[in-house]
Amino acid sequence: MIDYEFCTGCHACEVACKKHLEVGEGQYGIHVLQDGPRELPDGRWDYNFLPMPTSLCDMCAGRIAEGKDAACVHHCPAHCMHYGPVDEIAALAGASADTDALWQVGIDVKERYRGHGLGTTLVSLLCDRIEALGKTPFYGTVLANLHSQNIALNTGFYPAWVEISSFKKEETKG
């Protein structure tokens, strides 16, 4: 899986793949294509890089058999490339437009991947994207979910309100 939005166009995946496959000049197992630059109507510039696997890509079968990541994934400094079956995806992140201006951030990190900063990274990246759209991200969690509270604090969120329920204690006759 490749998240094209975060590719910086550094070509590290190309170089690593060429070395792994030992292919000649002009041949690629993965090739980074360039889209742009072009000026947008609002004056900003659009410039994208698109890593594309080619017919020479062997999915790094030897590396995968040894328990290693594919060469392109291992060497991607932007961490925008991931390899594995869909059911092995470590985490998901998304946002819901609770109002026109406020978007709630939500994540789910598989248990075996927790505690390594993945949740914090996902929330941080998602919040950056939401803010770039001119919206305000917010993160909701419950008091009992300490892991989720830590992610919120680590990404710069602070408690704005707390909901607490109380019940009248029944008197016991003794």
C-alpha cells in the first residue's frame, strides 16, 4: 500500500529496489513518477510524486521469506509505503465532520502494534490534514482509556471538558 499524499519524491525506494533486483540503467522494479508542478486557481502549487511498481517488481519474495520488509518499504524515509496482506494492516485513522468546522479524529491500532508511537503519528498526520482543509480537529476519549488519553496528550490535545455521572448511594441498614 502506498500513501501518495506523503511521498516526498526522494527516490529512495527506486534506488533500494534497483540494488535489490540488480537491474540496469532505465529499468525499475518501482519507478517514482512526477505529476506537476502546476499552479492551482487559488495560487498554490500542486506537485506530486507517485511511486509505481513495474512488471519487474518481484514483491521482494526473497526478503519477505526472510521476514524482512520489501526493499522499497524498508528504505522509505517518509514511511508512506507498507507491505502485507490487507488483514495485517496495523492501524486505521479517520475523521468525521461532526459540524462544518469541527472534525473528530478516530483511530484504531491493532493491539500487537500498540505502544510504539503509531497512534500518535497517525493522529498527528490526520490533524495536519484536517487543519490544511481549514477545519478544527478534536479528539474524544473516555477516562478509562489511558492509552487513548496518552495519544491525545502526545499530539497536543488537552482536556477541554470531562463528563462524569454520579448516582446516589443507597443507604444500608446495619
